[in-house]
Amino acid sequence: MTPVEKPPLRVLVANEDRRRLEEIAGVAERLGHEVVAREIDVADVAAAAAEVRPDVAIVGLHDHHADHALGMMGEIIAEAICPVIAVTEGEEPEFVRQAAVTGIFAYASSFAPDALSGAIDVALRRFDQAVELESAIARRAVIERAKGVLMERYSLDERAAFEMIRDESRKTGTKVLAVAEALLQSHPLLREPARPPNA
């Protein structure tokens, strides 16, 4: 079976040491990706991420300077633009633990192409899952709010309110989420008791 060709990614690379940064960037490029930003300073990395909007960010640890690397990761993660991968040269369990708390999506303990490629695959999958979960939570919140409107308006319990939404979905051939969104958009009109048009 022929392996599926993966499209090149736009990569931001950050490392305190310029030589190490170029080494990581070189590996990313050998993997077929485009390095769109190279950052050394914590103060600049968030602005660079916001400007170039990379697909993935790779942050390397240099000479056990965990605070610097963690600071860069935190800045990128705060922008919520792309997954962040931590890279070390050798095992660094305490740094990895702190990086996990910061919110990295993957980790590699080597600058080798195979290790970095695997970390990129994991990070992208986990990021996609996080986006899907966030979207599912947002959809559920919309439906819950719509049920609340019906429960208040018609003195229904939660199950009956959901049945109303689902029945409308079936009748109209519209998704439950779309019915809930429409209800919430019209909800301000339902606030006041119905009055005759000329009252």
C-alpha cells in the first residue's frame, strides 16, 4: 500500500540558542515543511505566532533553561493558534511535566527526523481532537440554552423541552442544533406575553 503524501506544514520554531534553533528548523525542512518563523525571545514569539499563523510550533529546550522554553510555549499556547511541541536532547522528565501543564500537544526527546515527525503527527491529531471537543461542547451549550428557554416559557421538564426541539427537527428536516440556534435567536421576541397586533 502506497503511503499517503502529507501536505507540507507551516512551522514556527523557537529556541533560546540560535544554533539549536537552526538545527530544529533544518530537521523540519528536511521533513518537507516550511519554516515560517524563527524566534529566540519570549517577548516576540506570541506576536510572531499571531502574524504568521503556523500549523504547528516547535519549541526546543536549551541547556536546561526550562523557564525560557516554558515561557515561549506559554506565549504561543495563549494565542491558541496551533499545537505546540516540546523538543529536548535526551530525557528531561521534569521539564516535560511542566510543559504538559503549560499545554503542549506532543513531546520529542530527540532532534532526529523520525522523532520530530512522530511528535508532529501526534500534536496535529490531538489538536484536531481538542478543536472537535470544543466544538461539541459549544453545540451542547446551545442546545442546553434552548431547552432552558422552552422549560421557562412552557413550564416543561428538561426531557419534554428536548422532545419539542427534536420534534421540530424531524418535522422540518433541520438539525437539532439549527433548531436550537433559531430558537435562541427568536427568544427575545418570546419574552413578552403575546398581545393583539393593534394593542
